[in-house]
Amino acid sequence: MDLLGLEQRQSRRWSRLLAVLFVLLFLSVLFSLSAGEVWFLPLGELSKFEHMLLWELRLPRALSTVAIGAMLAASGVSLQVVLGNPLAEPGILGVSGGASLFVILLLFLFPSVAHPYVLMAVAVIGALLFTLLLVGLSLWRRLSTPNMLLIGIALGILSSSVVTWVFYFSNDMNLRQLLYWLMGSVSGVTWQQLSILIFLVPILVWLCMQGKVLDFLMLGDVTAAQLGIDTHRTRIKLIGVIALLVGGSVALAGVIGFIGLVVPHILRLSFGPSHRFLVIASAVAGAGLLTLSDTLSRILMSSTELPVGVITASIGAPVFVWLLLRGEADVSR
């Protein structure tokens, strides 16, 4: 009876948190649609210019940050379970780097095929290959958590170095301008590019519904198998879904780090490790955080616009260090 009461109290606590997160997400989107060189309230009566500004620039941008933030946060918390690594995050482990590497190589070698769907497919392939490489090495060499983390960082550095070489030898100014995009930017996202969300959003919803399965995997492969979970098949499926979401995010906005690390950790420390709620809460919080970060990147400096990846890194890096010093993300386990 006590266990049942505890579970009910925990469910009510998470439900209240989700309600608060959805309200904060709505406010962050409203702030994003209102802020800029021209400030206006999108819920009020708009002039023709304000309507065009809202529909053509701000609304696609806000939708992209909501989707990307949710995909990265949900992917991060799921990746931490799949790899058994408390510091797993697409950016840190090189997954995002693999996606961006393949996109840049495609644009360098075959610039005429830069269609949003092609970019997403190539980014997914890059993310999937880097993830499978990391998982394969960890299984083959039975890597500890610290070594897995270091190899992921090394893969990220490798992809960055190849991208740097491509930029160095490129005379294409359009390709050089992608350096800004690689720092993480949703500037100039169009409705055509957002069409890939038709495929990505159902995948994201499916991942958010896998919280119970992730809780089983957290118990260990033996216990999960006794509970009827095919652990090998489930991990492969989750890896494929994470690669799809990360690849789609990179295709839309470049490499945006730390969303998948900071958001799940803060929620887990504050409200517990139940993935049945944690994945959904992380998706909503990640959407709100990235939307707010993108708005700040537009208004912090009047003369220019900062890449949103700079804002998330400025927030995430100190939190990353704080987690290590606090011992909540002990990599020696």
C-alpha cells in the first residue's frame, strides 16, 4: 500500500512538473515570436509587415527550435540508458559530429544535391555510423565508461578536423558560410526545410513513449530479459531512432551541444530517475531551453546574431563541470 501511495505521489509530482514545463514552453515560444529588431505581440492585431515577419521568419524558426530541442533532449536521455553512460550526449560522444561531417562532405563533393531530405538522409547515416562505431568498439574491447567517453570525444575531434580541412581547401563562399551553421544556428530555416518534421515528429513521439522500456533496461540486461524485453533488438532500435533524430537536428541547425546532457541531468537530480516521465519532461524542457537560447542569441547583441550553439555551450559547459565536481555524473562507474 505504501509503494502504491509513493508511486501515486510521484506521478502527481511529475504531472505538476509537466504542466509547469508546458507553460514555460508556451511562454518561451511567445517570447521568441515577439522579440527581435521589431517587437510586437503575435496574439494582437498585426500590420502586413509584422504578419509577413511572423509567418516567414519567426514562426518557422520557433517551430524548429521546439522540435530540435525536444529531439536532442529526448535523444540524450535515451542514449544515456542505451550506452549505460551518465555523460552520454550526441554532441559529446561525437554523434552530432559524425552527422555534420557527412553533410559537409556531401556539400563539398556534390553541392548540387543539397535538398533538405538528402541532407537529412546523409546526416542520419553519419550519426548512425559514428554511434555504431562507438557501440562496436565498446563491446569489442569491453570499454569502461571513462574510455567510452574519451573515444566519443576523440571521434568528435576527428570529425571536426576533417571539416576544418574541407573548409580550408574550399573556394566556395557558400560552403565557408556553413561554418556559422556548424556552430549551431536556425537562422534562415524555411518551411520547406521544416517539412522533414513530418517524419521526425512521429519518431520523437514514439521515443517519448519508451520510458517504461528504458526503465527496464536500467535494471540490467538479465532483469530486463526476464521481464520480456529483447534487450539486443531494443538497443538497436533505439540507436537507429536516436540517429534519425540527431541527424535530422544537424540537417536543420548544425551541431547544438549540451541540450541532451544538461536537461536530463537537472530533471533527474530534481525529480528522480523514472524514465516513464523523464523522457517526456526532457523533451518539453529541451524545447523550451533551445527556444529561449535562440531568442537570446538574436537580442543579446544589437549589431549581430550569435549562433545558438554558442549560447547552449555557454550554459552547458559550466553545468557539465558542476555535475562532475558534484559527483552526480561519476565517470568512473
